[in-house]
Amino acid sequence: MALGVMMLFSCGNPDAMVRTLATDDTLSGIVADSIVFIRSDSGRIEMKLTASQMIRQDGDSSSLEFPKGFVSVFFDKHQNKTSELTADYGKNYGSLIEAAGNVNIINFGNNEKLFSDKLYWYQDTRMIHTRSHVRIVTPDKEIEGDSLVAKEDFSEYTIYNGNALLDLDEDL
């Protein structure tokens, strides 16, 4: 009995194959560890965002995701820290960043602290917004509400449907 074996060989250019695989059309996302993003104006740092991991998804709805959380620090024109935003999770949809899970903002100028479960940071207007429960703690009061609009450096804010606990001087 005769046994026939047929072998097919293909010759090709492996460099061309690598270039084809590495084009934007075939890479839908990138994962980066230990990232630092700096926003500056005329060489002056305005904001610095750090995260232990970033995932970039490309396509119809491109986004940057920070699944392990992030820290954003804001600076004044003299490079002093004005405020800091931290969260357990973040996602950037272009000029909008969603922060979720243990969201905290500290205003270093007046020692105010904000706590919430979720907020949205609009980078183009430099505003922060949330429709989640929010609590602000200052040296002399605590304010709670069901939503908030604020400047990104937390220098001004408005709380809606709020209540407050104030320290009052009993001698008055």
C-alpha cells in the first residue's frame, strides 16, 4: 500500500506580518502601568493625574479607564497645591472624567474635604458635578446634600437639598 503525504510550504515576509498586526486597525486597546498625566499652560503645571493602571480603548467610543483608581492634584499659578481628587475608579470620555468609589476632594486652602460615591469632572469647563449623596467637612461645619456643582479646584461649590451641622458659640 502506498501512502502519499503532501506538505504545503508558504514563504512570506514576517516583517510585513508584524507591521500588519501592529496597525491601529488591529489594536483596540492599550494597558499602561504607573502613568502620570500633566496639564500645563505656558510651562506651568495646572494639574497632575497619576494612576497605577490605565486602559485605553479605541473605536467608536474611545475611552481611558483607571480601574485601580487615580489621584489628581491641582496647582495654582505659584505651583502650590490647591486641591486633590482621588477615587477608586475612573473613566475618561474625552473631556469628561467619571470618578467612582470613595471619591474624595481636599481643598488645601481652607481645609475642606468632600466625600461622595460618584462624580463627574468636566475638564473643558473645569467643573465638577454629582447627583450622588455628597458630604463636605470643614473645620467648623459638616454639610450634606443629594447633589453638587463645583469648580475643579473646589474653591466654589453649590450643594442642593442639603443640611448642615454647625459648631456654634454658646456665648452668643
